[in-house]
Amino acid sequence: MQQENQPNLFNDLSFDHTAKMHIRSIASWAMTVVVVAVIGYVISVFNTFAETSLSSSDSLYNQIMYSEDTAKIMSLVFVAIGLITNFFLYRFASQARSGLDSLNQQQLSKSFGNLRTYFMILSIILVIVFVVVVLGIVLFVTADRPL
């Protein structure tokens, strides 16, 4: 079901022992990052649902911005985005390792495709966060100025 005309990343490349060890090391570190991130997400979700109250103030701003439901929803959204992102990093690590063990160039190429997707998602998230921060700064600076 795959496209046969899809370019292979490693058509004419051969890996020496040093290159294989470097790729294996990168895959091991990627797997470490995934494991630590998933543990962090589990702790984050546990802490979110274990808290009883975030704010005791009765102001409308605090009721809207720091309500328990909002915090739980935002925590779950951030965890979901993180899990989706780290899924591609996990696929890179596992496919790169098995591609090197079996000397399968197609599987190794797929693993680097997953790494590319991982960095693409992170880049898009970074651009969105940067735009939101810049808009927040602009709104903050212009909010107190009279017309």
C-alpha cells in the first residue's frame, strides 16, 4: 500500500561501524527522552487530579482562569500533545534500532521520517507559542495607553 516512487533516504549510503554506533546512541537517547517524558506526563496528570483547590480568592478573574476544571482540561490537552509528539520520537528510536540490527535500509529510512515528523510538530508548536507570546506582549503594552 506504500508508494513505490517514494524516495529512499539511504539509497547509496553504507554505514561503517562508527556511524551505526552513533545512530544507535541517538536512538537510545531518544528512547530515554520518551520514557522520562511519559513519566512526567503521568505525574502531571496525577498532580492535577489530586489537587483540591487552586485558588481561594473570589474574584471573577481567578474563578475563570484558575478553576479546577480549566486546569484539568489544560493539563490533559498538554499531556495529549506531548504524547502525540513523543510517539513519533518513540517510533524513531524503535525503528532505528531494529533497522540497524537487521540492516534494513527501508526501516531505517522510515525511522528518520518519524524523526522528521517529530521535529516538524515541535517547530509548529514553537511558532504558535511564539506568535501567542508576541501578541500577548503587544496587547499588554497597548492596553494601558489612552487613545
